Amino acid sequence: MREQKGPSLVTPGEVLGRASDVKAGRGAYVAPHNSTVYSSLTGFLRTISPPADSPDQRPIVEVTGHKAQGAVPVPGSVVIGQVTKVMARMASADIMCVGPKSVREKFTGIIWQQDVRATEIEKVDMHLSFHPGDIVRALVLSLGDARAYYLSTAKNELGVVSAESTAGATMVPISWTEMHCPVTGQIEQRKVAKVGS
Amino acid sequence: MEYVSPEGLRLDGRRPMEMRQIRAEIGTIMKADGSAVFEMGNTKVVAAVYGPREVQNRGQQISDKALVRCEYSMANFSTGDRMRKPKGDRRSTEISLVIRQTMEESILTHLMPRSQIDIYVQVLQADGGTRSACINAATLALADAGIPMRDLVTSCSAGYLNSTPLLDLNYVEDSAGGPDVTLGILPKLDKVTLLQMDSKLPIDIFENVMQLATEGCKAVANYIRELLLENTKELEYRRGV
Amino acid sequence: MVGLSVGEKHFIQGGVAQDLRCDGRKRLTYRPIYLETGVIPQANGSARVRMGATEVIASVKAELGRPTPLQPDKGKVSIYVDCSPTAEPAFEGRGGDELSTELSTALQCCLLGGKSGAGAGIDLSSLIVVEGKICWDLYIDGLVVSSDGNLLDALGAAIKAALSNTGIPKVNVAASASGDEQPEVDVSDEEFLQFDTSGIPVIVTLTKIGRHYVVDATSEEESQMSSAVSISVNRKGHICGLTKRGGAGLDPSIILDMVSVAKHVSEQLLEKLDSEIAAAEADEGES
């Protein structure tokens, strides 16, 4: 996709073109009553040529504002969260980071029993997989219900990344189900994420 | 009482078609997502926008649109006589509703489902035209917060005293008992989103007064656009673009 | 608001212990203070103070009233603070009432002295017009526009600046008044008397984080505090009022230590405020 940087500044409501000539990208919208594309943000106007193989050959107009919007979890993105509650069939976690960006305001996520791991999903004991306060890496399955996103840790690289033992020390992972406390020597059970290559 | 002298000058020395001095500033409150101060003559209003953020009251969440909320409050010292109760009285509730409905029309709420946008407007000094100043300040604050809008919403008031249409009434002219038209428009789309009037006017004179108010709104829109462009250029310059 | 993580909390506490705060200041340094007077032309006096991201506006309105029978030779002052929802979404509706009451009470305690009117930072006897019958009522209103910690100090500074900007109209009393009659007064529109503000104290809030105290805490730092003591000190070095906030208990020797630190810091703050007020009044006079 070739980019042509147009250095013009636009404000909300300015006409960017006719809907038959240009397609509205981010920061622009199409007014249905007169098929015109208007800007919806204040920022720089950019025109992007569409990829050569797409059926719609109209250039895309985009307006980029200067305010960075906080990150929002999208289905398919990997998030980092902290477990708040563990119950018999689910665990809830506060989502703190989406990908590499931290969020402006925390979101709530739920990990259901059947999404904890890929094998033997009915035999999962939630209390042997997570504890409140653990930091987990999870995948967003869907927007979920009105209260929380649905998350999954059913992959090797997903699961508990960091946890504190009952003695208060940071534990070291030993296998995909166990973590070891360096201070007391105790072994605690978690669904551990495989970190590294 | 004479509001327009025979030479055509108003009580504060303006001509009938002249607006008061406008001054605005963006980004005054650092904690808010967007904020602005807007002055029309002696009327001074500060607006802050928080959002889009998660809905605080689950019961009010809308699944396909953003929830827009607004609160209007006047400072104790904003009017000539000191006010006892800065918020919660009927006038404040009515104006909060008016501002919310006007801004909601322009915000592209379908882009931010299940979230909430809070607009807080605080009047620091009231000298007529507070409703219009609040809407203009809210528009600037929303634009500063990067919330997608159909168009800027600008507002201005106009009246009719001593057989002359007057633009942008101040407090003295407003309390004269003549008609007071408050108009809010989307300037580029040429649509009216707010129209309020009290007292009575013959229809043909009403058309004149509304036309005058529309021109006032367009003048405010030009000022706001200039300010937004200048602000963005300044920010880009500081970022080293 | 996501809140502070454990790492961030340790960072703040560790930094304070090493005399280095998150924005690079030392423990006893104030943020840059910007002051403007005369921002509300309709009031008798007004000022706007900005300390970092905290912004407050104070205004003074004077009205004629009757003095209370208990103190016929003194005027009346009332202080009221309002927290605007622009500062914090939580202040919407009645959410800010608790904080407003707390700030108003703390300011009254620091500036107005005891019930008998003795020991007030503001000289109330200068507000009397006709003893026993007519006095000036001063209504001091504070508005918190933007909040990033240390609201009490900012409000104290704003009130001091607003009072030095206040002009009380000159009153001519008709001579022939006797007994219980209300004398006629003629309030002048042109002549104003400047209020004497040299005795007005300034408020210094010391926030205890870990084992050290910092001055002018931001709201992040305030969330980590164990307790805070606000002390109002006037130019002569006298303590005019003291308030303690926060649940943690403090050893009495620590409180005495905080008081002496506050006295020391207040000298610099008073100097800075006086120079800022003089500059602001000069600007206002020119414009």
C-alpha cells in the first residue's frame, strides 16, 4: 500500500470528498443523506491508495488526531492481567495491558474452566491453576457479556507469568503445572506459561 | 429604557450586528481527556471531557452506542448576587439536559459502544449567553479529547429590542424582557441542532433574528476552527514533525 | 484510573527516602506557582493560582450586614469551597460535598481563629462600619477547577492573593443616627480601600510518606501517604492553625518536628507568594 502524505490539517465537519470517489477510513465518516465523506477528528489528512488486488479501488482518506486513545482489548489480542477472584468454575482478572500498551482504565476479564487449558478441560481445578494476585497472559476470545471480556489461557505460552508464594516471595516455574518458592522450598500448583523461545 | 441609541450603538458600545470579543484556550485541565476555556465578552466558562471510558453504572450501559452525560454548574461568584446553591437547581438541570442533547447529536456514538462520555461545564462568570458559551466550550473540549464528531457545534444568541435585531445579548439586554433566541448549528453541514426562544416575535422578524444568530454561529465556528488548527500545528511542532 | 502498581508504589516511596521525587523535585520544594489576580471582575477581589496541574480560583465579595450581638466591633467572614466536577468526575452531583466541607472547615480553622474571633489571621475589626449596627460581611468562595494534590495550600495561597486584590468600597455614614435606627449609608463606587493582608497566614501541608515528609504532594504521592499535617504560619512565624488528616498515628515529637519544618518552608513560600502577587497586581494595573 503506497502512502501519500498530505500535510493538510482538517477539523471535524470538513468535506474530504464524495463517497463515490473516496472511502472513509479512521477519523472520517460518510453522511448518508448526501453521500459525502466528512472528517470527524482534528488532525492531519492522509490519503492511502488501496492494495492493488482489492475490488474497491477508491483511495482511503484517514485523519490522525494527536491524542492517543487508550488501548482497548480486541478479540484475538494477547493481554496481561492480574487475577482478582478464583471460583469453582471461573477466575476473573483485571486486564492491565493490551499487547505492549498499558490501558488507561482497567477492564474486567473472565477465564472459564473450559478455557484454562487445551486438554482434559472438564477436569480442571481452578484453585490449582490460578491464585488471586497472579499475573497471567491470556488471549481475548470475545467481547463476552456486559460485565467482562472472555479470556483463554489454553496455549503453551499463555497462563501464569509471575506469582507470589504464600511466604511472599516471587516463585520460579518448574514445569507447566508447578512453581517453586525459593524461600520456603514449597511447590505450588499453577497453569504456568511457557516463556522463552 | 433605551437599549439602542439613535446613532445605533448599544449599551456597551457595540453595533447591533456585532458580537462580543471571543477568546478561547484548549487543554487547560491536564487531568481531563479534553478541556477548554471559552469567553464571550465577560461570560467565562470552562468545560472538561472525560471519556470514552467504561460505564460506571452498569444499568445505564447501551450496547451499541456511547452514553453521553453532562453536568452544568455555576460558581458561587459567577453572578452579581452570590448564589447559594451552585448545582442541582432546576435551571442547571435544564441546561445540562440541553447541552447533552445538543452534543449527543454531533458525537458519532456508534463508534464507542458500551462506553461513557462525561462533559462537565463550569461557569466562572455569567454575563448573558451562558448557554451558548457552554456549548462552544464543550465542542472545543470534545475536539481536544479526540472524540469523533459529525461537525463542530457552535452556538450564539440573538434578540430584538427597540425594533432592532441584536446579536449576542449580554445580561442587561437579556433581562430587558425582549425575545431571546439561542441557536446551535452544525456549521459545515448547515443543520440546526438547538433552537430556543422565549417571549414572542412576529414570524418575519423571527426569520431575521434567526438569520443573524446563524451568522454569529458561523463566525464562532471560524474562530474555533482556526484555534484547533493552530493548536494542532503547535503540538506537531513540539513533537518535532 | 488504573491505580498504582506495586512497583510504582515502591518507586515513589524509595524516591522520597532518597530526597528525589517523581518529577525531579526535592522533598521540600514546591512546584512552580503561577498566580493571576483580578480574574473575576464582578467580585471585589479574586485570584487564580496554579501549582503544577492543580488549579484553584478564589473570589471575595463584600456585602453590608449587621454584626453579631456577641461581637459588635467585628465584621464577619465566611469561607466556602466548591469542588468542580471538571477536576474529577467523582465530584459530580453531590460527590464533591465531602471534600468541599473538609477543605472549607480546614481553611476556616487556619484563617479565622477561634469562636470569639480572637487570633484571626484576617483582622475583623477593620471590617466594621458603624459599631453594633453595620459591618462588612466578606464571602470568600474557593473553586477547585483542576486537582492534582495539595489543594489546601493552593486554596490558602489563592485566598491570600484574592484578599490583597480586594477593594472594600468606602462608606459614608449619615451622621444623624440614634438608638436602634439603621443609619443611612452611602456606598461609594469610586473609592476603594485596600485590605491589609500582611497578617494573613499561608498554609503549608506536610505529607508523610514512609519516614519522611514532603511538601506539595501530587495526587499520586498523596495516595501513598500515611498522614498529612497542614500548618498555617504567618509572617511573624506564628502558628495560626493546624489540621491533621489521615489515619496513622504520629509520635508527638514528629509533629513538633513537622511544625518547625513547616515554619522554615513557609518563609520561602511567603516570599514567593508576595513577589508573585506584586507582579500580578502590576500586570493587572497595566492591562
